[in-house]
Amino acid sequence: MYAQMVKSTGKALLSREEMSPQERAFQDRIDQGEKIEPKDWMPEGYRKNLIRQIGQHAHSEIVGQLPEGNWITRAPTLERKANLLAKVQDEAGHGLYLYCAAETLGVSRDQLFEMLHTGKMKYSSIFNYPTLTWADMGAVGWLVDGAAIMNQVPLQRTSYGPYARAMVRICKEESFHQRQGFQIMLTMANGTEDQKRMAQDALNRFWYPALMMFGPSDKDSVHSAQSMAWKIKMNTNDELRQKFVDETVPQAEFLGLTVPDEHLTWNEDTGHYDYSEPDWNEFFDVISGNGPCNTERLEARKMAWDDGAWVREGMLAHARKSQARKAAAE
Ligand code: FAQ
């Protein structure tokens, strides 16, 4: 796995004295806020760690279409259907920009797919949970896209140029997604008793999985220290999780819904909410492949890959014929 390769370089967090002159000059560029571009020299660990993070991010966008795609045919109105369809298409686009960004680091898209399909690369834990009711479309937009934005807005300033630039458009679109989700929640929370119950149930089921999207607590995060030194990540997992809780709790109050955490309290001293941690055993179980929908999600992706073989083969045959015709004409 790429992450293991990064860890196994044994070069994480070198002091300035331990760095080679080339590594020192690279770190200086990062510290001065310069962007690193594909043809620039970069340490092997930087390249591999970026492939890992961008690749996982791309896979998350692609696998992330499945829980919502499942509801397009069952959306309650034509307007809701059009909005959801547009959102799911946006996620496909995000995956494609991110695969392009990863490709600039010398990995092919086929290799990335192979790593996804064989379980060597992860995708976000959140997409291993089922979407059981229409209210889940509200909760996914509000909470899942809300958490994604919290994480991705700082990534617009990440040190790798192609990744940072991809984030700009992605963040704009995720903001629309978050609002459409919140609007679904608002409608349901102010609807009939049954609709309000469905909205509350969706919040109950998605709250902790949304908190898990930010990754393990800082003490268990293996990549944060090096990724932050290289500005591949701009904040720690716990910092972003706290920010998400602080912004989302007042939104839940506005909806008239209850965050399913009996220990949730505003802390005057810290100026933040105190909240309960997610069940980390569940998190590690889900990212090890044992979540409620892991098998289903991967099967769906593998089937899409296999079903698309004839398109890839046709396009390659067309490219070969065009090349041969061009060569013959010359
Ligand atoms: N799920 O050392 P750390 C979206 C893994 S986009 C699965 O803290 P890191 C849009 C981690 O990979 C959502 N695995 O790792 C949308 C590592 O394993 P490895 C995706 C996770 O990288 C909305 C191990 O645990 N966003 O939702 C997760 O420094 C709606 C140790 O963790 C991104 O990918 C997790 N939640 O921090 C689409 C943003 N957390 O690789 C459709 C970019 C951790 O060694 C519908 N990524 N792991 O085998 C990041 O910011 C970081 O990669 C983190 C994790 C913060 C996710």
C-alpha cells in the first residue's frame, strides 16, 4: 500500500540537519507558500503520500455517488430529482479532476482503479453506510458534504498545485450540495410528524459516521505530522472535527432536531462544544472492509469497470486505427 511505503521510507519528519540540500530547498519552498508543480523535484515520500491522499479522495467521490444515485428514481418531486441528479453528476466530475491530479504524479488511472478494486486503496468510511429513506438524502448533503467542505476548503491552499486548483471548483460545488441537503432537512423538519421523525432518524444515523470522516483522533493519525509539514494537509483531524461540530450544532438547533449526543455542551472556557467521540472500533472496522455496505460498494464499482471494458477496448482500437491512417498518409 502507498501509505505503508511512505511509512516505510523511515524519512518522515527529518530535522533540517538530517535533510539533504535538495530536501531542504524543497521544504523551504513549501514553508514560503510556493506551489509544487508536476515537473518540479519532490521527495519520493511527498509524491507517494500525495498519490495516496488524492487517490483516496478521488475514489471517495466516485464511490460516493452510489448511496445517493440509489435515490434518483425515488426522489419525491421532479425538482428534487433534477437537483439530486446534478449533485451526483458533480461528484463524478470531482472524481475525474482528482484522478487527473493524481496522474500528474506518475500513477495511471488504471493503476488507481486496480488498487481500489483490490482493496489496496481506501475510500471514505462514510460511503459504507446505507441510505435508507429520503431524509438520508438531506442528511448526506447537509452532514457529509458539510464535513467534506470543512476538510476541503483548507486544501485549496495545499502545496501541490494541481490538487489545490482542483479543490477550488470542487468546493464551490460542494457548497451547493450542502445547501440542497440542508433544504431537504428543513422541509422535512417542518413537515408532518412522520417527516420530522424521518429527519431526526437520519441525523441519528449519520452524525457519528460524519464525525469519522475527519479521520482517527490526532493521537492515532499516522500521516498528519508529515502531511502537515509538507502542507499536504493544512489542519489536524481533530481541529477540523471540532470546527464541524461547532458549525453544525446551531444548524441542527435551527432545524429543531437533536444531535444524538447526550454529552454535547457549549464550553464557555474553550469557546467550543464538548462532544462525544465516535466509536473508534467501529471506524477501524469499517475502514478494514467490514462496514455495512463495503462489499456492496466495491462490487458495484468492479461491475462498472467490467461492464465498461468494451468501451475502453473500442476507444483504444479507434486510436490505433487513427494513428495507422495518419502514419500511412504521411
Ligand atoms: N475513511 O493518518 P490518518 C466527499 C485512513 S470526499 C477511510 O489520519 P490522513 C465528497 C487513512 O487513509 C470525502 N479511511 O490519514 C462527497 C489512513 O490509512 P492508510 C473524502 C480513512 O490521510 C460527498 C489511516 O486511516 N475526502 O465526501 C478515513 O492523514 C457526498 C490513518 O489516518 C478526502 O479524501 C476515513 N474517513 O487523514 C462525495 C479529503 N480517515 O492510507 C459524494 C482528503 C482516515 O494509511 C457524496 N483527505 N482514514 O491506509 C484527507 O484530508 C485525509 O486523507 C483524511 C485522513 C483527513 C481523510
